[in-house]
Amino acid sequence: MRTFLLSFLGGLAALVVFFVLIPLVLIMSFLPSGGPPPVRNAVLELDLRHEQPDQPAADAISAAFSSTSFVEVLLRLNAAAEDPDVKGVFIRSAEMDLGSSRAEELRAAFLRIKAKGKFIIAHTQGFLASGPSAYRAISAADEIWMQPGTSFETPGIRFETMFLGGAMEKLKITPEIEQFYEFKNAADTYKREGYTEAHARAMTELATSVWTHSIADIAADRKLAPDATRALLEASPYQADQAMALKLVDKLGYPEEAARAAEDRAQGKLMNIADYAPHFGGGKAVIAIVGGEGDIVTGAGAPSSITSIGTPMFASDRVAADLLAIAEDKDINAVVFRVDSGGGSATASDQIWAAVKKVQASGKKVVVSMGSMAASGGYYVAASADSIVANRSTITGSIGVFGGKFAIADGLRNFGINPASVGVGGEFAGAYSTEKFTPVQREKLHASLQATYDRFTSLVAEGRKLPLQKVQEIARGRVWSGEDAQRLGLVNKTGDLITAIEEARTLAGFKPEDGINLRMNIHHTTPFEVITSMMTQANAGGSDVKALNTLANLVGKDRAAALAQQFQQLGQQPGAKAWLPPVIER
């Protein structure tokens, strides 16, 4: 009886917490707090140590709990450059990689602020076994502070790929995958234990490109010769006092000391960039910013479980609807389409591509701004744009497709499970069973993928105004840096989000003095939406969360995420995949 009463009271308490206290806290959090604090002699504070989504969350519950997106940060930094009440920026530097493309965009934003006579002070607690991105992001700062006793480790750049071929062999799972062509390495991650010659060559050249212009940027910012900068970085690690002696940093001190120095310089106070609310209107050129990040999937992209809450999804129905609404809006002059994706479903990519074409048919210009990655399906959706702007370090291209399945029947038989099936109809009816493909099924899959590849390359040729033969020569699934993609004609110019916005204004026929009125959909969540979404997810189990956390503890968070994404990718609905496997930058 006592046990029953304790269980009953525990369950009752849980219900009260979930249905009363949590909703009450959420409702209180949405009540107005008097508006943003006034901006006077402000120093914007930006913390780069925490993960940020590229774009604002698109669903209710993710929007309630997500941080300020990277796109919003870039827009606020750009506004701060013109704001007389903002005197400078104080940065808490990332200690590990934040991605070379993202570092490039941040650096461009900081240079714009400095060009207006404002200061940048950055503090780092060390760069730990990382590539150049964390340092490159802040190298333009007027002062770089480093905590005493920490380490400066920026010796080069590596791209790591998680290969699953050995695991498949042990589990007696056969990846039955066809790929177009030798550089389309998503299939290799399932079938092999390491790089093919083509895959290794493409990734090495990508790393070389990113490392070379990272060194050039750092050298320019630190007023060092590029060759000397390369030698210094490649000889690291250094202790903090050595890094200062080598002029890689300027001062030694703790975070609060650097923050106080920033406030003293401005004769003002720090303001978190999340609390800075500049006005983005007033100009004649009305430009909409729309886009997507993450895997490109069909549907609306709502979270399917607790583990997917906050995970960006490039959902074709949602993104296409946003684009079609812009096509109907007579007040909008041009569109900046932000793409941050390694691809996904070819069908979903084609739906979004068609929506871009309808925006253009309405008379509006479309400029693509490529984020960290716009490859495979991420390039597909961009192909028809009037102009494509990529960072030099953006990973793009990967024009190719693959498709197939995991044949798991033999693995199941090891556990005494014997898959068997009966059916009627053509031989392809059983193509996506647990068994290996028959010769006829493989032939039909190959033909279907060939048709998708032919359509992909023809759309690229049409959109980029390139001969089809040239596209087929430079495609074959190969990835390129944004810098190399421009040389090949796949990208119009290199630059950041602000460059893309300025390009859209120009293509729409406006002059710089006309100004810009930006429009971007930001999901303002209501308490009712959050509570409804939480109740929808309430019955989801926690076993998948525990499994992911256990894997992350073993191999690291980024590797665990890459493995989970790779396993999930082929488990989605059958069909052609225009997808680049996760690339871990070191």
C-alpha cells in the first residue's frame, strides 16, 4: 500500500510539473518585459563558444528554446557598424573549430565594423587542437587577449570522414548502393573503410584551398608575411606567453579583465548581441531573406521525436511555400536565398528548385547566399539563381546522386531471424526488401539514378549558363571550395551574406543610396504552441537520447552526430539522394 501511495503521489507530482508549472513558466517567459534596453555607448558582446543554428528556427518548440541564429548575428553586426550608439564589439572566442566558412563571414563583419572607426576586442581561453577557424574568426580584432597558462594550437586543417564499411562487414549488412560518379563519396562511407584515391584527392585539394586563404587572412590581419604566418602556425602548439611573443596575440589576461578593458574603451557597458534590436527597414529596396539548413527532406519538417527538436531541417513543403508567398508579394523586389545544407532528397531538392523558378517568373531576382555548406542537393536548389554568392571556404558542388538500400537479411539470419516475403507484380516490387538486389532490380535502380543525374546536370548547365559537357566534367560528385567553384563557373562571386544582400539590391535595379528594407520570417512562438508541441512529444521515449549521449561520450559529439546522420540518411524513403556526408573539420 505504501509503495502504491508513493508511486501515485510521484505520478501526480510529475503531472503537476508538466501540465501546470512548466506551462506557467513558459507563459511568464513570453510576457513583455518592457522592450530591449536602450543602446548608449554599448559594446556588443558575442560569445562564439556555443553552437548556433545558421537560420532562425522554423517550428514552434525549436523557436522557443533556440538561440539567436548566425544569420541574425551577421545582420546585427552589420547594423552595428552604422549605429553611433554602438562603440565596439567584445568577443568570447571559440576554443575549438566553428567552421572556416563561418569564421570568414564573422571576419568580414568585424572588418566592416572596424572600417567605421569602432573597435573589436577578443578574448580566448586557448585554441585547443583545432584548425584555423577559431583563430581566423577573431584575427582582425584590435586586441586579442589570451588567458595565461592556456595553449595556442592551430597547426593545420583536416577534414575527417566517418567510414562504416568495417561495421557493415561485421554485421553482415551489405550496402546495395549505386553512385554517380567516382567523387560521390556518400556511398563510399557505407561501403569502404577509408578514402578512395578520388575521394582523398578531392578532400586534400579542398583542405589546401581553405588552409591557404585562412593563412592569407590571418597574415593580413596580424600584419605578418603569409609564409612566416604559415610557418608559425604549423609549428604550434605554443603556450600563451610564447604566442604573445610571436605576435599571434596581443595581451595576456582573464575574460573579466578583457571585458572591463572593452567597457573602459567605450565608456559604456556590455550588451549581449541577443538583446540588440536594430531596425532593418527604411530603404527603398525591399529584399526578403528566406532559406533552409540541414538535410533536405520532403514535407513540412516538424520534429518527429524529442531527439529531433531543434534539429534544422530543410523541409521542401515549408521552404517552397515561403518562396511561393514571396513570388505573390508585389512589395518585394528581390530575394536572398540562404542555403546551408549538404543535400538530401533529390525529390525535395527539385521541389525547392521549382519554387525558385516561380519566384524568378514573377519578375524578382534571386541571389543565393551559401553558408558553411551548399553541396549536392544544397547546390541543386541554388542552381537556377540569378547570382550565387559563396564564401571562399564554403563547401559546395558535389553534383551527383546515389541511391540504394542496406541489405540486412544476412545479418538478421545471424540472430535466427529469417526474412521471407510473397507478393505479386513486377520484379522491382521487391526491390527495397531486406535482401540484396537482383540483377534486374539493380539495372532499374541504375537507370532511375542516371535519369536523376542527367536532370541535375542539365539544370546546372541551364542555370549557370555552362555547356552541359563542361558541367559533366566538373561534376561527377566532386566537392569544391567556394573559391574554386567561382573559378569553374559554379559560383558568381565570393562573399558573405551582406555581399549577397548588396548583390540582390543591385540586380533589382537599386543604387546603394536607395537603402534596403529587409524582410525575414522569424517564428514568434506563442505559449499555446509550445505547450501543444511538448504534449505531442511527451510520449517519446528517452532511449534514443541515452544512446546518442553514450556514443558522444565515446567518440565525441560531432562524430556521434555524423554517424547518426549517416545511419538515418539511407533509412529514409527510397529514391535518389543528392547528399554529401557530414565533414568534420579539424
